[in-house]
Amino acid sequence: MMTKIDAALDICIELGKVLSETEEYQNMKKAELALMHDQDARNLVEGLQKLQMDVQKKKLAGLPLTEEDKKQMQEAEAKAIENSIVKASFEAHEKFQAMMTLVSTKIRQGIRANEQPEISEDDVEDINA
């Protein structure tokens, strides 16, 4: 017998197949391919990613970002975006992420539409028992 989670996961696979056929996904894949085949564009993105990782490490370590750090990031981003292949890749990723956010929102909408009435204090105690 199929459990509810199995049914949900099957629907997810079908959803993934449909999403892979969307213009947003196809454009993102084409943009990634173009990026992979252009050394200059790839170098710009890799440099930017390295800076982003350095900034992330500082944040995780609780270190404040210096003005120099912020300036370096802004310059790297601006320089990367000047490259049309990098720009196309970033824009395609943004559009795909926006679509995925919308998908997530719709899933949450479905969950809320199916929610039971408010959970009482007694139910919470049962759950925590």
C-alpha cells in the first residue's frame, strides 16, 4: 500500500519533469552551457564565488565586513555583470529561482487549504508526550 509520503514524492517527481520543460529551466541550462564554454566568463564567476565564500567565512566567524570587503564584492559583481554571458546566466538563474519560489508558495497554499482547525493545547501536550 502506498503511503501519503510516497504519493507526495511521486507527485514531486512529476512536478520536476514538468519544471524541466519550462522556458525558465531551459534558458537557465543554455546559459550555464554558454558559461562553461567561455573561459573569461567562467573566470569572472569563479572569482566572484571565491569572494562570496570568503565573505561567508567571515560572517560565520562573527567577523565584521570591512569597507574594503564590501568594495571588493561590489567591484567583482559589477565587473562580472559587464560580461554579457555572465549577465545572461545570472538573469536566467534569477528567473528560475523566482519560478521555484512561486512553486513553493503554491505548495504551502495547498497545505494551508487542507489544514485542520487550530491545534489545541491538549493536542500539543499529546504530541510532546
